[in-house]
Amino acid sequence: MLTASPGYGQGKEQQRISLDYSKASLATLFEAIEKKAGLVIMYENTDMMKQEDVQAVFRNRKVAEVMDRILQNKNLKWSILGRVIRVERRNDVKNDAAEPGVPAYQPVPPVRIYITSLEGQALAGASVINRKTNKSGITDAKGMLDLEVSAGDVLVVSYVGYATREITVKDVSPSLRFSLQVSDSKLDEIQVIAYGTTSRRLNTGAVTTVKAADIEKQPVGNPIIALSGRVPGLSIQQTTGVPGAAVRFNIRGLNSISGANDPFIIIDGVPFNSTNINMSQGNTMGAFGGASALNSINTADIESIEVLKDADATAIYGSRGANGVILITTKKGKSGKTGLNVNIYQGIGKVSRKLDLLDTRRYLDMRYEAFANDGVDWRAANVTANDLKLWDTTRYTDWQDVLVGGTAKYTSAQVGLSGGNQHTQFTLNGSYWKETSVFPGEFRDWKLSGRFGVNHRSANDRLRVDFSTIYTYDNNLIPSFNPFTDALSLPPNAPALYKEDGSINWEGGTFYNPIAYTLGTTQSLKSYNLNSSALFSYRLFKSVWLKANTGYSKADFNTVSLTPKSAVNPFFYYPTSNKGNYATIQNTGWNAEPYLEYETKLYQGKLSVMLGSTFQEQVRTTNSISASDFLDDKLMNNPASAKNVTVSPTGIVKYRYNAVFGRLNYNFQNKYIANLTMRRDGSSRFGPGRQFGNFGAVGLAWIFSEEGFAKRFAPVLSYGKLRASYGITGSDAIGDYAFLSTYSVSATASADRVALKPDRLYNPDYGWESNKKMDIELELGFLENRLMLSVNYYRNRSSNQLVGIPMPAMTGFTSINSNLPATVQNTGLELTLNTVNIRNENFSWNTSFNLTVPRNKLVAYPNLALSTYATSYVVGYPLSLEMLYDYVGVNSLTGVNVYRDRNGKDTSFITSFFFTQADRTILVNTGPRFYGGISNELQYRNFRLDIQLVYSRRTRNNDIAVLPGVAGRENNITAYVFNNSWRNPGEEALFPKFTQSTTSPAYRSRTSSSSEAYFTDTYYLRLNNLSLSWTLPQEWQRKLHASNARVYLLGQNLLTFTNFKGVDPETGTTSMPLMRVMTAGVQFNL
């Protein structure tokens, strides 16, 4: 520290500045010096500082000389440390004389306290509590506060993201300085919440954070997949293992009967449209589940993902947060020298599991037995049996190896620059990702992305600007038809795929050649995604900030689906025709959110107030073209070269949203915390008079481990917190213009004129859905928080449901949108356990466990029997309900399936003549019963091993019994079905006898999706992720001029334990199973 004296050092006080004030206050002069010299001046804001009695006329004078002159005769002194000047009273100031014989009054002067980080950064908003006097204070923008302190007092200093310190004051001086270090406790990790940050310790809402370190361990292209098994209450189901495919996910169950149940996703403050892309106007959605828009997000750019679940955390987003909120925060630049960071890995992937199908010998036995069961001679001239009569019965091909047995290759490369000083930091990153498929051909998903970000703080810390922009290009090419279905269904003695001359083999029209459809019929999706955000912050007054969060997003998707002539079976189609479907989707959006933040000390706590407004607009434009009869397959990328071209009407949908919001937070001594949020939403999706809705929530937290009675249980009980919240959110997820009478172009026309047809009836009277959320959580920490337990119970009730009300047929419409007092309830229990099993100098072992037990129920639906949902839902049961026919089993005498109707009568014919909807007496919940994850982190010196398991139990379709058709026909089956099928009278069997006829009793009683036999209770435990890394010794890194250098191995979906008889318990049997992926990489900074 340098104190003002006749001789000066060579620091910032030697800078030369000029001032020209005839009369000014010290406060004004200090502000001028800060701006001109880039310094921060700390002082007590007394009346003396405001008196305009100082003359300051200087020309090119040193800061030190200026400070000496303006503080003359003020009983003030100054000192400097780095770029911070501290102004304080001189020690030799005498008290006023007391009256003779009366002792002078000696007040305890307040002590100036400075709170900084270890790097010297002032921490604004830090809390300091004097345990002895119970007086407290909050630091200002300069990390400064005044507090009465005496020798022996104990000060508790805390700040979000930093370790709390308890300091015993030994000697009292005019100023005290304390520094805090970043906390390594999960309780003090920074959590991003709506319009701000907090910590798990001080949070009043249900929020789960997943950091970049966990995301980067998984070689996946979709960030949602990286959350699997890590977030209680977040249900994730991958629909297929195809690159870039859609992922189904929801937070705490299904809330809406007919509306969307997707969470609200925000990237750096900008709303993101996560709607899946239907790549082929209906075809791929059926085969693969569609393409995920989230695939355009580069996981390497993500710093953290926060999942907001309860009303306290989401109500401030109003209707947009009705189904929960996912906040994605990208990486920011950090101060320090400019550095280059590199992370590259490559790997391979294979289908994780295959079915045990019949070889040729057993397949032929099945076919012969099927003909015998039906009493048909397969040798007869009028019988078609290509596999027995025309194909080579000694030939064998494992079609799973041929069609899906390839090796997928994975490549990921990220290169970035980052650095800056204490005022400005930047980051510039570029990424490349490529994932091929296991199918024959050059199918792949690859993407390029770039990210630029800059953060700036002015010298006086009054102005802050945070800007980031991300651009991603994604190019995905997959087959239109699912090759995996062919791999399971083709007979093992099916002909070769190619003739000797290399041309496609159709075997005289007797063979459905899968290679023609796999290689020929393709679908491509090209996406262009821009996401830009800027946060401007300006400190108007000491404790008042004016902020504005602005964003712009543009996501364009171009899809092309082609069927060339070479893919058309010439024996099945006449005349042959090639065709193509082309579609473009353009999503453009902007948002602006200006708001004020005010923070002050109130009594012995901290009061934070926020008030703001939201303006948002989204425009979605769609175009599609269908074309056929191209002159040549090589011209198919240009629809204008086709003979027949059909242009569909352009669709333009505009959505506008406006809201005002506020938050009131009071923290009393880091012990009692109250949080109140409100929002008034306005949506263009409702008619006049119904466009606005009011939502809000209250959250309370009690950290009872800070109470005196809890201290008696220390150190066994080291942390205890009870948290509860209740609030109301809403939903407008009903589609745009739904309240208007709308028309579309009719497919038919008269008199060569285009005709319009009505699509929807006018109804401006329906309004917002309402979602009432209640949440309560108990958090406990034991043995210095080496064991952390959290138990969370929630109940959400969604009412005033937006559904279709049935209309009489004579109106020409089946239903009209309206509100019904139908209520959907979601309840659940979330359990989280984190333990530090071993921790010493060389070895550490940490375990994390989470469990979610969800329950969903339709509580009420007036006149459900008369609605369009009468065949889908039942009051008192979940929305994920299947109403099924009662399956009795296989008749031991006849070998056919038997079903029981509502009257208890058994029959083997499931047709509309014998069975009606009323006979679907078996109600099955296909939603998850429980799910969760287990993670273990082990580190020995420079080696680190991370193991993550995920588990789940649910009832799902066990389509192994029906894939790809009835056992006995010209398609392969599994050995499990073959071995457990009926063969002799009196025999108990799981599956009916073989049949090749479509009119036999065995065929007409076959297992179908409407039968109880189609579903099975399924559970699985999966080794979801394994990461092994070795960090190079420090001396090696110094020689290489590198830091954070490591090599690593990553494994994804390595092993699965399950009772499921199909391919994959998560994706099912008809979809591609998940890939088993192994990668190796290197990461370092220069």
C-alpha cells in the first residue's frame, strides 16, 4: 500500500490529468478523477463530501498532487492499492471538549469494511453480519460498507458463489479488508435464475444446475441428452439412435390435455423454439420421430444448464414457464492473457443391442409349420411362397449386420481464443462436429458453429455490457425409410442385394430390396441458426441499476425428401415415377426486456426489488413444394425440372407477447428468505378482452442450521434448510389465430378457380389455462456437508384446460376451441443424495444419486363421455393412459389368442363386430413409474474416472411379439417368439401358433396395439457414461507452455441391464437402438 507523502511511487497515482472547477464538491471531483485516470475512489459519503467549496484548476498534473491539494485542511488522508484509492479521516482528529467535570462522550465510530475477491475485485452486494450486535450491512458497488465493530466481535461475510467466512476481529482500525475465495461447496455454486443469479444455499425455488464439466463428458450432439439421469423431475426419452433425431422430454409430467407440454428454453436470455422438425411431411416423423431443433446447439459452447421447476422459479416467466424453464448459459471470456484452448476427440459407434433372430433352418421350419397349421400345401401352384419356392433355401444373411451393422464415426473439434483485462473480456470459438451412421451409404450429421462474446465494465463500474452471438450450420442426411425394420423383418434366405453387374437386384419382382430404399430415398435437413443477445446495465444511483436484455434469433430449416427412379421397384409400379418434397421453415424472433433493480439494507437484512417489462415477437414462415416425373434423377434437387409441380400455400404465423413483471426478495441475515414474483402476460393468441392474464408466486426459505438450537447438533448437522413455494402460472400453447374464423385453399376447385374452405369457427371467449404449483423441500447436510440429502415433494394442478368442444356434424366442424374446467394433477417425490465418500491429498471419491417418483392424474373432466377425448382419457387415471382389450392368453387347445369382453365372454376375434370401445376394460399407465441416475467421481492424483448410471421403470409396448408381422408369414421373428409359440394341444404357451394366412383364427386373434398383450412392465439400468482422463504433470505442461492439458476416453451407452425382450428399452424395437460410442481425445490451453 502506498500512502500519500512528499515522495511518490510509480503507480497509477503518477498519471497526469487536468481539472477545471472553480467550485465543486469532493464527491464531484472524485468522480472526475475516476473517469480521467481509470481509478476507483472509496470514501464515506458524508456532508463534507457534498459541500461545493473546493477549487480545482489543474493542468497536466499528477493524480497524487491533485489528491494532496484538494484534501488540504479537510482532516482527510488518502492511500492507494492497485487502482483503488481510499479516502478516510486522519487519526489525529480530536473530539470536542467536554464540559468540566463531565466525561467526554465516546461514540463507537463505524469501521469502513472492504470486501473483495482474492484477485482484488470488489464484491458488490456482499453481506456482513456482526454476530455480537446482530447489526449487518451490504457492500455497495465498490465493495464497501460502514459497520460498528469492536474488538472481539465475530463478523460473518458471505457472497453468492464464494465461501462464507467467520472472522474474529482482534484489533479495530479505521478500515478492515477481507477477501473471499470462490467456494468449492455445491451449496455456494452460482445458480442462474430468471433475470439474475443466486446460490443453492440462498435459493427459494426448485432449480437444478448441470455444469459444463458434466456436459462435456458425453459425446452427444444434443444438449438435452447430456442431462439424462442428472436432473430429478426431468423425464428424457430418446426416440431413436439416428443422428439428430428428436428427443421427448418434460419437466414434472404432462400438464395440458391438448396443448404443448414442452418446457420454455432460453439461451443467454433469448427464447429458443425447440419444436421438432418434421423432415418429410409425415414420413420421417413416423420412422424416426423427426429432427430435433436442439441439435443445432453446440454442447461445447455451454457453460451451464439450469432446470427451473417450481412456481417460485418459473412464475416470473408467466405463461411461458407453465411447463418449466430450461436456461442455457454459454461460456464467457475471462480476464488474463489471451490464450488458445483446444479440445479434439474422435470415436466410433455401433448398435448397442441386436435381436436374436432365426437362422435359415429355423426360419424354414417356422414357415413349413405355419402352412401345416393352416392346412395348406405350400407346393401347390396357387400358393405364393417365394422364400420357399424361388429363393435359395441354403442361403443365410444376417440382415442386422448388413443394414445396421456398420460403424458410425464421431469427430469433434473445438478451438477458441479468450482473454482480456479487468474491464473487458472476450471469447472467440469455432467448432466442428460430424457423426456418421451405421447404415450403408454416406449418411451423416455434421455441423459448424462459431461463437463470439465480449463483456465490458467501465472503470467506475457504472456501465456493464455483455454481448454474445452464436451461429450454427447443421447438415443432416438420413434415409427416408427405416432400415432397421427391414433388418428385423427380411427372411434370412432373402436374395443378394446386388446383381453380379452391380445393379440393384429385384429378383424378378419377388424381393423387396431394402438397399434401394435405404440408399435411394433420402431426406436432408439443413439448418441455419443465429442467436444473439446483449445485456446492458447502468448504475443510475448507488443501489439502482437500469438493465435491458435484448435478443435476436433466426432459425432457417430446409428439408428435401427424394425418391429417385432407381429406388422404385420396376415390378411393383407402372409407370415408374421419381418424386421429391421440398420445404422451408423460417423462424425469426426478437425480444427486449428493460428492467430496474434496486438493492438496499433493510433492518438487518437485504432487500432486492426488480421491476420490468417484456416485448417479444416471433414470426414463422413455411413453404412446401411437391414435384414428380423428373426428366432425370440428377435434376431432382431442382423442382422446376419436374413435369408435375404442386406449390402449397405459404404459411405465415406471427406471435406477439408483452408482459410486465416484478420480483421482491428479502434476505434476513442469510437465515430467513422470502421471494415474491408477479407477472401480467399479454398474448396475441387470445381474442379481445381475453389477452391478458395475471400470474405470480411466493417462495420462502428457512436456513435453520443458523439457529442456536441447531448449533448444538454440529458438526453432525452442518446444514439444514426448509423451503416451500406456491404460485400460479398459465399457458397459451394453443396455436396462433385459433380464436379466429380461418380459411385455407381447398384441394378441389370449380370453374378453374381456387376455392377457400373454412377451417375453424370464431370464438374469442376462451382464455388462459391455469397451473397452480405447490412445492416443499427439505435439505440436510451432515458432517461438514460431506453428506447432502434433499427431499422434494411437488403438486401441480392445471385447470381451465384448452380443449376442443364437440360440435354437431351439421355445422361442418367437429369441435371448437374452448375452456373446460378439466383438471390435470401432477405430484411427485424427488430425492437427491450427494456424498463425499473419501477425500484426502491423493484420492477422492464422490457419489451423487437422484430418484424421481412421478404421478399423473386427470382429476376432473365434465362430460368427458361426450367429448372427443372419451376414448383416450378416464377421470382418476393418467394422461399417458392406454385403454386395452383384456388379454386372457393362448388357448391351450387351439393355439390362438383369447380376449375377454366387458361381459366376461371370451372370444378370439378382435373386430368391431365382436368388440367395441366399451370392451377396452384394461387401463394401463405407460408413463414412467420412477427414474433417476447415479454418478461416481473418483480421482487419484492426475487420474480421474467418472461413471454415470441411469435407470427407469415404466410400462411400454413390447412390440417384439408383433414385429414385423405375424409369426409364420414371410418375415423373420425372434428366437424368443419361436421358442415360446404354441405347437401342440394342451400346451401352455406365451405366443399363438404360426400362421401364414390372413383369414385364419390365429391371424384374426393376433396381438395388436389395442391388446393388453402388447404391453409389458419394463425396467432398465444403463451404464450411460464413462469418462477416464489423465492430466499431464505440471512440469510437463510448463515445458510445453501449456495448461489444463489432459487426454481422455469417453464411453456412452456402454451396457444395459433390462428385462425388455426387444432391442432397446428406451427407444423400443421398431426404432433404431441407441449407439454404443467410444471416443478418445485431447484437451489443452496455450
